Amino acid sequence: MKAKILVVFLSVIVASCYYDNEEELYNCSIDPATIRYSTTVTNIFTSYGCLGCHGNVAPSDGINLSIHSGSKAVAGDGRLYGAITHASGYPPMPQGGGKINACDIRKIKAWIDAGAPNN
């Protein structure tokens, strides 16, 4: 009887060890021509609560993501991408929240790679 319980228990443990790749689950096709600061990037910042700390009123660390010049400054020096990817040497953002999903990170990266335009 104990052997049967052990087999069932181990089977449940093994069956629960399953990993899904987010990018395989959710198709994230990105056309860099459609990535815009005024819509795509600001919507991502808003949806993850980034503007609560980095908005117009006393922005944390002087980083104001609600205006293009503030967003472009941290995009240009690597701080934005380093923070949202939780790269070593950068404070993981959003602070106290979950990591931004891979699709949204790719959208921000496409905007950065395009020169972080004010569009």
C-alpha cells in the first residue's frame, strides 16, 4: 500500500514539473514601424504602474517616463532596458512588481533600437 502511494505521489510531482515558454504561448509579432512612443511605450509604462514613481510629480531618481525626453535619456544610456530585463547591475523594474512580459520588453527594445523617437 505504501509503495502505491509513493508511486502516485511521485507521479504527481513529475507531472507538475512543466515549463512553458511565454513567447511560444503568446504570439508576439512586432513590426518596428508600428511601435510609437506616444501609444505603445507610454501604454506599457502605464499598464505596469511605472508612472506612479516615474511620473510628472517628483519622479523617483529624477527619471520622468511620462515625457519623451526623460524616457529617451534612460533608453539611450541603457538604464531602461537593463532595468526592465532585470539585468545584473541595474535595479529591477517595476520595483515591487512582476517583471514586464517578454512581448512588451521586445516592443520597448524595438523603440530603443529605432533611436527612441518621439513619435
